Amino acid sequence: QSTDILAFRVNFELDEKNSSNSMIVKDILNEFPFNESEIKEDQKEQGGIPLSRVIDLEKHEKLLPVLKCKICLNILLNPYDCSKCGNTFCYTCINKLKESMKKCPFGCVDYEIMPSSFAIKKFLEQLKFTCLNKNNGCNEIIDYNNLEQHDKNCNYINAVCPNNQCRIKIPWNLLNNHIQNECLYTLFECSKCHLKLNRKEYLSHSKICGIFNKELDKQSPIIN
């Protein structure tokens, strides 16, 4: 029986303090048992949203069997169903299996995949997430529907210094300062002789050309 069909029976505004709602969830999980140990280790690929990013995860614990991808075991990202067994997966997870002509994790062959029901999506929309770049300083609390967009455009996403000899990883919002004021391999052009020198060389060279070191602050950095 499809996860989505069973999910329609769950109250969208689940209050775990309400015993009747808790009984509904219990009935669903009894009717749709799922043993994570049945999924092979090589199928546990990172396709969905890590559970560690869910805010107040314990409040949603009883719904997790419905909200987790049956391949990567993370929170569903862009949920799709197998047309034969009705189980729900992240699109990237199940599509990768289908494109490689492999069975779905529940043994289905010659199956199609289709977008999951409105119910599953409504459950996912109840979740709130921390930013992927929380450790870099982003404290945004993100809705499910805005998660992918935020992760792509977050100012705290790790960027790589474009200077080939540096290539340090640094939060995007600090990159310009790093290039202009910190990176040893950023080139600057001497305003007198027009030589292009890296930061350390420029500071030494400035004495030769009689340029004050503060001139460096006025220079436009050259990516090396």
C-alpha cells in the first residue's frame, strides 16, 4: 500500500499531544512497516536533506518513516513515487536507479516514477531547516520550499580563492576581503613601473619605487 495513500489519513496539523492523532500515526506505521536494515549499504547515497538539519526533529519523529527517502534515508528532496510499490524516494535517488536499469529498492521492475502526492508535500512543508552553511555563520531558519534556493545562494557558502597558488576555501561573504587584503598570491601593479607583483613582493618593491605601502589599498587586485 502506497505511503501517500496512507499519509492522507494523517492530520496535517499533527499535535503529538493529541492522543487521537498519535493513534492515526501508529496505525499508519503498523500498516506500512519499513526496516532500514533491508536497504543495502551501497544504496544509501546522499540524495536528500540530512536529518541533522531538521529543527526540532523529535517533534516529527513519528512521521519520519513517511518523510524519509527509502534509498538515502534522508529527508525527501523533490519526492517521487515508484508506480508499482508506491514507495517514495528523492527524485535524484530513484531516477539514478531507473536510468541504470536497476530495480527499485523494493524489487520492482519495469516501473515508472511520478511526483508524490499533495499530502506528502504538505507534510514536508511543516519542516524547518538550518542552513547548510551554519558552521560558517549562517543562522537562517529555512522553509522546505526555499531550501534548495537558499543553499545555492547563501552568502556563507564556501567559495574557493581564484588565485591558483592559494585555492583556500572561505565563506563567500569573506572572499573579496581575502583577495584584497589577505591573499599572498593576489597580484598588484606598481603605479610607477607597472610591474605586476604578489602582495609580499609588492610591499618590498614599494621601497624601490618610493611608493607608500598604503598605495596597496588603492590598487585593484589582479587574480593570479
